[in-house]
Amino acid sequence: MTVKEIAYKLEEMQIESEKVNSLQNTLFEAIYRGDNAPEIYEWAFIVLGNLTFALANDLDKLTKAAFDNFWKAGDLNV
């Protein structure tokens, strides 16, 4: 993965993290400040879990790609 590809992937991941944060804030407000039962938000929590799992996997791949680039470039001061 090139540095350019890593930069674009980071940008995509930043947008995804903003979505996750917004969803979490919405759920918190709805459940703890609203009058609704938490059970009606079950699918929202599933979506939140899917988003965070995907984001974690993408971060893992991106980290590995970045370190691979360091090693290929001969930069042993990582």
C-alpha cells in the first residue's frame, strides 16, 4: 500500500469514525435522556457494533501496511 493510498484510507476512516461517534451520541441521548425502552434500539446497537468492528479491522490493516512500508523502505528506526 502506498503512502497516498494510506492517506486516502485514513480520510475514509475519519469519516467512518465521525459516523460512529454521531450514532453513539444519538443512542445515548435517546436512551438516557428520552422516555423510550432500550430494547427498541437493538438494531442501532448492532449497526454500531458492525461499524466499530469494521473500523478496528481497517485500522489493523492500515497499521500493518504502514509498517510494511517502513520496513521496505529500509527505515529500521520505527
